[in-house]
Amino acid sequence: MGKLAGFRYREIIKRLKEFGFQFDRQAAGSHEIWYNPVSDHYTTIPNHSGEKYPLKSVL
């Protein structure tokens, strides 16, 4: 797998904060909306316990 594959929720949140993203709001179900005020971009993060997601799929 590539460098962006197989991150857990907490790891993705840590990376998003490093990139300047801030929690914006809770979305439908177990998803969260994160916002980067510098780049004016939004991303949706799934928060399902125990699952791994490619970081590229949320950025």
C-alpha cells in the first residue's frame, strides 16, 4: 500500500490538524465535516470504530 493508505480515524484527525483543518460540524450518521480556513476547503471524515481509510480518499 502507498503512504496514504490504512489510517485510522485518530491518525487522520491528527494529520488534518497538522494541515490546518479545524472541526466544523457533525454530519449525517458517524461522519464529521472538517474545514481549512487557509485553503477554504472542506472534507468529510467517516468515524467508524476500528476501520482504516486511505488518507487520499478524504483529502
